[in-house]
Amino acid sequence: MLLATINSGTLIIALPDLERSLHTSLLELVWVILVYMIASTVLVLTAGRLSDQFGRKKAYIGGFLVFAVASLGAGFAANGTELILWRILQGIGGSFLFANAAAIVTDAFPREKLGLAMGTNTMVAAVGLVIGPVLGGGLVAIAWPWVFWFNVPFALAGSAWAALILREITGRSEDRSFDLAGTVTFLIGLTGLVLGISKGGISGWSSPLVIGGLVAAAVLLPAFVVIERHHRAPMLDLTIFTGSRLFSAAAGAAFINGLARFALMFVFVFYFQGVQGNSPILAGVKLAPLALGMLISSPLAGIWADRRGSRTLAVVGMLVTASGLALMTTLGRETGYLPSGVYMFIVGIGSGMFNSPNTAAMMGTVAAHRRGIAAGARVLVQNTGAVISIAFVLAVVTSSVPKSVLFKVFSGLANHISNAQLTPFIANMHAALWTLAAVSVLGAAVAAARPKHIAAPAAEAQVS
């Protein structure tokens, strides 16, 4: 978790420097972020299924090794296209890490301590989010390839730790047949969806590639559901959702949380560097309150959820996030740092309140041999929301803004932009933030709709 979140923060803070160094287009720059998420999202269910069948330890070690190789190669990329290809390989490795992280934590802790465990895991993620942007600013000052190369020793250390410490302690799935039809249909359908949304938000919705991607999604994703309902050993066992209203409602809330919050750090990197003219290191420091809020609230939320239930925390967390996003609509070019820091801290507090209890509630409902696929489903819905979040925000903030101004904003060249030129961009940013705040309120309603109690497998009452 620490590696994943540090990697995310260092790369986001380095985006303006990458655009200047590799001479990438805005579309390529965004795809450096999106292609990793797309690869890990569309493969995470397959990774979870394979992990349940053949063992989480092997899958976790393999994910680390693939991630290390891809990080090494990414640092040697000569242009944006090569970097995107290495990021795809990073996403493949990441899918095996994402599909197993929550499952391994769930295996390691008793049910009554699962909230604290997930809170600690989220707290580690927050530490990574604090370190990542600051570290990214320092690494960019050396040379941009170090943003990727620093991953290599940590990934190798993670694989060695997993090999020495982890052990298979759960029964494996009885049926080892592989759902090829479901996997291929899901892969093509979801890729078409995220490709259509992300490219359409930047290049326009009339592009044949955008239309083709969305049509493929409209045809193949429903077909995937039909295949999964009738397959003897489906890649995604839909009874995880239909058999538990708690799991399905928590999954819906996780999707909305990804939709509401993921693009925020992306927006603020360009706000601090492209609008206010800060250096990468200073911009990284300024992003810290977002992660500090998560760092403080995540373990406390986990402890509370273990003792008194998670539904109320999930609802309040979404509402706190919504209030922080709404306050951000007051920010402008000349706004001092204190307001933006306070508002990011509020959003971080809300995110920490929501994430660990919601994850613990989801993972605590499934049998041990299905935790890999359950964790994969959780990452699937959250990352799908995150991809749509970036595509939507970019579609909004780039509308009616001249290309020359956009280039300067996304390249971190704030000193070359007048206040008048920036006015449409700031107004669009505010519109996007208002929409994300409204989405967070919707997420609170979905979180409130899930049941308060479920029956534990041992026929004991369990607070959810």
C-alpha cells in the first residue's frame, strides 16, 4: 500500500515536467495516468480469481516483480508512447497487488479487529500520499526517470518480504476452470468504456474511436453479465452482490467515492503549479493536508467501526468530503495557501472516515476462499469511478479554454498566463468541484441505504 500510494503521488507531481521533457501532448500526459488505472482495473477481477484458485502468496510476489520490471523500463522511455506501454505493464503487476492486499489483511485479522486493520492499512496509504508528492518534487529536480526508478528497490524488497513471511492459510477455490469468455468480454467492454470516456473528455465525443469504444461497452458489458450468470465457474460471481445487500451497497458507495475524490489531487497539482506558479517540491508540500487528514481519521474510524458499526461513519465521511469540495469552489489565483490547505484537510478527514469502515464492511461479508475476488470487485468499482472522475473533470476544465492557455497551465507555466486568460479555467474548475460535491452527497445516500446489521457466518450477530 505504501509503494502504491507513493508511486501515485510522485508521478502526479511530475506530470508538468514529463510534458516538457518528453514533449508529450495533453492527451498522452493524461494517458500516462489513465492507462495504468485501466490495465489494473480491467485485470483486477482476473487477478483476484487466479489468486483464489492458485494462492494469494504467489500472486502477490509475482505482482511485485512485474511492477519492479515495469518501473525500471519506464525510466528509460524515450517518448510518451513508450512510457504508456511500460505503464500498462505496471498496471498488470498492480492488478495482482490490488486484488490481494485487502484479502491478505482480511486473512490475517479476526473479524472483530478488521476495522482497525483496514484503518491501519488506509493510514499507511495516507503516509504514502504525504511522502509521494514531496518526494516526487525532489526526484524531478534530479531527473524525471527517478520518479519510476525509485520503485524498483522497494518492489524487490516487498517481493522478498512476501516470500519469507506470507503463507497460504485459506482453502482454495474448488473449481479451477477459467472463464475465458467472461474475461475477454469484460476486458474489451470495460476498456472500451474507459477509453471512450477518457478520450472523449479531452478530444471530443464525435471521434470514431470514442463512439466505437462506447458502443463496444454498451454491447459487451451487458453480455458479460449474462455470461457470468450462466457460467459454472464465473470470473465474477455475481452472487457476491445479489446475495448481500451490504456488499452491493458498500460497493456502490466505493464507486461513488472514487468518482468524487480521485481527480482532486490531479486538479490541485495543476492549480498549484499551473495557476499559482509553485515549484514541484512546493506543490508537493502543499498537497500534504489531504493525506494528513486521512492519516488522522483512518485508524480512529477503524476503531470506531469495530466497536459501534461502520454505516454512520461512511455516511458522515461522504458528507464531510462534500463540504470540503464545496468550500474549494472559493479558491482563485491569488488565494493564500491557508484556505486551500484547510479545505484539503477536511476532504482528507472525510475520506479516512469513509474508506476503512466501508472496506472492512465489504470484506467481512465474504468467505475466506472468495476474498480475492471480493477485493478485486472492490478495486474494480472504485477504480472505474476514478477513471470516470478524471475524464469528467478534464472535460469540464478544458471546455471553452484556448489551447494555448491549457498548454501553459498543464506545463506549469503560470507566469506566462494573465488573470483574464485564467478566468475561464478557474470558473470551470469551480463547476467541476461543485459537481464532485454533489456526487459525494449522493454517495452518502447510497452508504445510508445499506443494512446496519448482517448475520455472521457463525450465526452470530455482527455489527456492520
